[in-house]
Amino acid sequence: MEGLHAGLLGDLGAEGQAEHDAARLAALREQRMLLRGILDEVGLASGLVAATDPGESWRSAAQREYIERLQELAGDLRGAARKLEAALDAVHASIATLTGR
């Protein structure tokens, strides 16, 4: 597949390659913006879940189960944030490759 991709890009010529790179860079920058926004939202949600403090008065089974579910949700949000950060790192690396930085 890489050979096919390289062959197609080789046929574009310098001007076509520059247009392809510019379009790719614009797409990566848009992806970066979207990922940052989602990461911010996940961080906000994670903070809200973590800030939920039922206090010592919560003793019923349903209340304890609710707290357990909140803890699971907090863990899921932390996992999602890690994956989003990894995706953001990959986008940064791709941008750096395209821009030579």
C-alpha cells in the first residue's frame, strides 16, 4: 500500500505535493483543535464526577452503588483522557513531520 501511495504522490509533481501537504496540514490542525476541545470536556466532566462527595450520611445499598458507579465513571473518563492525549500527541507528531519542526 505504501508503494501505491508513494507512486500516487510521486505522480502529483511538486505543486500537487505542496497542495496535498497543505490540505493534510489543515486537516491535522482541525483534528488537533477538535481533540483539544474534547479533552477539555472530558477533563471538566472528570472534575465534576470527582467533586461529588456524598459525605458520611450515604449508607444505603443504593447510595453505595451510586458511589461505585461514579468511581467507575471517573476511571472511564481518565482512560478516555489518556487515549485523547495519545491521539493529540500523534497529531502533533504528524504536524511536526509535515512542517519539518
